[in-house]
Amino acid sequence: MLENREIMEKHLNDISTILSNEYINTLHIGALEGISGFAIFQFHYARFLNSDKISNSGVDMISYCIEKLNNGYQDASYCRGIAGFCWAVQYLVVNNFVEIDCDELLSPMDSYLYDVMKTNMDSLNYDFLYGSLGYAFYFFNRYNNTNDVTLKEKYKSYITDFILFLEGSSIQNDSIIKWKSKMGVNREMLGYNFGLAHGIPSLINFLSRLQSFNKFDLPIEKLLRKSVNYLTSYQNDDAINNSFFPDLIYDNDSPIYRSRLAWCYGDLGVGLSLFKAGKSLNDSVMMDNAKSILLSTTKRKTKDETLVVDAPICHGSFGIAKIYQSLEKEHGNLEFKKASNFWVNDGLKKSITHDKLAIYKSWNPMSKEWETKHSLLEGSSGIGLVMIEQLNNSITDTWGECLLIN
């Protein structure tokens, strides 16, 4: 990677400059699709360079988010709204980027976020990015980090409500549990979603975190084992096919094993979640299967095999690189390290120059257009975070937790 170090350092400077100029024009405040995600990048970049100026830019971004909240900002979602902003603030405090009393700043928004979570549960929406799981994920983060006993009990009750909702809304028999999702462009079709961004793997990922924590008297292990059984019942080990798992399954339709290599959908997200499940359950067979799946993905590199066309984290080269970075730190496997390097190099090739600044465009499959975005999930701030980790591989960056990676 040494030959690309100067390129990445130049791109990081460009990204920081762009974010400093653009945050004031950005609508949303969430960690994945908003200003607080910009701030996460700025603080990491400031630490990388030991720069007070860039750190102050991150402070300005968080302050602007608070100003927007005070002026009536209402989007609650984890991906782009209040829950995501609150997660970002807690993350910045835990990692010693800022000094903020999270109990004082964040807890006044709890009842509003809980009410929205309940509304999503009532409509059977467990989506991670925009539905009830995102709120439960945030409340679990707060449970782990507050020292206030009363707040802990409140967050425990919120999480309990979510788990009981999952149990009650599931479709199950003696061996499997599954959940239906609303899918399609207008969410008019029902089926089973195998994507980490919106589907059953995200539930398994979250349940694994609760199982490892092991402080809730809830049917977590049953939900976890049976949902893993459901996913693996569709595992296709035929080497002729590119992928082990489908993206989606509709009732009475045969699954199509043609998933992309990406964070949002495909074998990487499923493999990550299956490994977390096996680790939390101390199940070596489950872990070995997951690791085999993940190692197999490192062999997929061509556009035809991966369906990768752009660079950002959601479904692009740097999201794949981030997953392999984390896997290499978890397993110490050279294949994961080589794969991470490959995808960083691939992502760098996708940059273009505009007004002397390096930019990365994201492909919008709905509009069939290329778009310039700056968010952590779909734009330059997430790309920059992956670059920083690549340049300083000795550090253990936990920001991938916001994407269910770490």
C-alpha cells in the first residue's frame, strides 16, 4: 500500500475540505446519512494528523446538529436522523473525541425515539436503517454506556419490548424462525430479506450482541439459533454459483443465487452475522462455516463476480475493504488482508478530480444516475474512514460498529 499512501493522504485532505464546506448545506444529522457521520470522519482525521483545526471542524458539525434539533428537526431514523446522531455522539464520547454529558443531552429524546420504534413495530418494520431495529440498536448502546441506574432500567425495558416484538411477529416451527419484510420499490411485496442493511442477518447480528452480553432474561438464544437455521437452510455450496445466499426470497419462488459482494447485501453481511452468532453461542461449527463463507468471498474480484460498480461503503469497494479490514484483525488471516488491499486499490481507481479535489460518485440504481454524496454510508466520509484505517492499521477503529461490522 505504500505506493498509494500519497494518493490517500491527498484524498483525505480533499474529503476533509469538502465536508467542512458542505455540512452546512446538508439536511440530515444521522451517523450514516448525515452530518454527525461527517463529524466522525473529521475527528478521526484530526487524530490521524494531530490537528486541532480539523477537530474544531468536527465540533462545529456536532454543534450544528444540536442547533437543527433545537430548531425542530424531527427525522428519528437511525440511518439519517436523531437516533443515528445520538449514536454518533455516544461514540465520540466513548472514544475520547469530545466531552459531553450524554445522559443530559441524549436522554430527553428517548421517549420520542421509543414512540417511533413502537410505531415501526406495529407496522412490522424491523429494518435496521429506517425501522425498529435501528432504535433498539441505539438503546442497547446507551444501556451499555450510561452509569445512571434509572436510565439503564428504561433502556432495558425498551430492548425487552423489541425482543418480545420479534418473537411475536416471527414465523416459526420447531427448527426455524423467520421474519417477513415489505420489499420492492414501493414496499408492495412481501418476502424474506437476506441483506445486512434491511434483513434477517441484521437481526441475527443484533441478537448475537445481546447473547454475548447475557444480562437479559429473554428468549435470545432460541431466536438466534432458529434464525441462523433459517438462513443456513438456504446456503448453497455449489461452487458453480457465485454466492452462497440469495438476496431475497419471495413466497413460492425459487431463490436466485446471484448476490453482490457488498456491505448491504450478499455473502459478506451474512457471513459476518453468522460468525458473530457462532461466537456468541460458543458454537465452533457455526463459526467454522461462517469463516469458510467469508474466505470464499475473497476469491471474487471481477465485476461480473461481484457486481461492484462504485466506491462508497454501502455497495462499493471501500465497504468491502472495511469488512476485510475488520476480519483480518479478528482472524489474523493473510487472505483477508490481501483482499482489503485489493479493494482499497480498486476504490482508489474510482475517484475523479473536480476543481482539483478528489471526489467519489455513488451509483443510484433507482434513478440510473451517478451522484456525488458525502455521507458515511454512501459517500466520501465513509471512504475516508476506511483510508485512515488502511494507513494506520495498528489502530483498532470501532466506528464499524455503526454498520454492524465491529
